[in-house]
Amino acid sequence: MAQCRLCPLSYGAAMTSSETCNTLDYKGFCDFVEAGKPIENAELEANWLEGKDLTDIEFKNCYFEPESEFDSVDFRNSRWKDTEFAACTFKNCDLREATFENCGFYFATTRAGSSFRHCDLSDVEFHSCDLRISSFPFAHLFCVSFQNCRMGGTFFEGSDFGKSMGARALKPRASFTDCQMAYASLNDLDLDDAIMTDCDLSNTNLSNTSLSGADLQRSSIEYAETDRLNLSYADLRGGQIGTLLLQTLSGYRGLMISANQQHLLLTGLGIKVEPD
């Protein structure tokens, strides 16, 4: 039986009229899930979630042991707030339409992030989460949304932001707003039309990635690796572009910039700009 690390209450606490819990054993957890009641202030075990229908169940201020593993768990439509998943591994999990608010996926002790390998994160929302050094290898991320998240050093190796519906392929969709993404690996990706506003993308690897039509307003791509990056029709107005080298891009037709950014692009082309 898992004991809550947050509450001093004794074991065996029954469900209360307020429909919250403080300590749970596996049976109590199952009872809450079956009743569709919120689970709060509880230390949980990863294997308790296996085979459970977590639809519309809210978890608040919960805790999993660092480096816990979730294998093929169905998280669909579940809601998580103020919950710790420190350096946890998610393998082949279905997280579609789940929401995570103020959740921690980074483990400071080992400086490790969480992994979402071969997971479906379509329509998942991350709000104010710590996802530093987390990885999303070969994950499905159609319509994923990251808002005000710490994402420094994240890896998106082989991630797919599009979606196939039978013979029809939907265009990639992704939203990153007000996120700290310095040193992230975003190379070799299709991020056409992505929203990446107010983000710190400095020192990121964007090589061989397509950001055609993407909204990058007020974002920084200073010192980013941009070899073969496609910025056709992207919007970089109000952002920090550093010495972006147009000649290394795979495309920049229709690129939008602010007037005060143009001298930086010209300098990158070896053109000397002097005042009138």
C-alpha cells in the first residue's frame, strides 16, 4: 500500500463526502476510479493505472516514484494537476486529449527528464509543466499544445506532428507558446504552420526542419542550427534572429520580418549596412 508523502493521515482512510482522498491502497484507488471521483494528495503506483478507464478523472497533487514506468497505459481524457512524474518512462501509452497542468517531468537529483516513446499525445495540453530534457521519440503529436512550459534540452527524434485518417493525411499541427526551449532538438521535423510564439529557441537544433508558414513572432532563434531549415512564409516579426544565414536555408520565400531585423539578414549575406 502506497502512503501519501504529503499528508500525515493514517492508512485506510475511507472515501469522504468531499470526494477526495489522502491515503490510498490499490483497492481504494480502484474504488475512486470506478466512481469517477477526483484523486488528490495521493502517492500512486504506476501499475495501478494499467487497464483502468481514466476518462474525465481528475488527479491533483499526486506523486509517482521517480523513474516509474508506464507501459501501454490508457491516459485518454484524464486530467492531471500539480503531479510529479519525475524522470518517468511512458512507452506505447495512449494520452490523447489528456491535460497536464503544473506537472513535473524533470528529476533534479539525476538531471533527467521523462520519455514518451511511441506514445500518442494527439490533442494533449501541457500547461506550465517542467519538461526539461524530456524526449518524445517516435511519438504522435498531432494538435499537441505546450503553454508556458520549461522545455530546455527536449528531444523530438522521429516525432510526427501530422495525422493519417485512412488514405487522407492531415497537415502537421502543433502549438508552443511562451515556452523555454533553449538547446532543444527539433531537427528533421515537419512543423509547417506551427505556432511557436514568445518562445526561447536559442541554441536549438532546427536543421533540416520545415517551419513553412509557422508563426514565430517574438521568439528567439539566436545561435540556432539552421542548416537546410525551411522558413518559407514563416513570421519572425518581433523576434531575435541573430545572424540568420539565408544562404544556408532550404527556403525563405515569403518570410516576414520586422523592419529593424533586416540589417541582420543583410549582414549575414555579407552586405555592409551604413546609415544614410
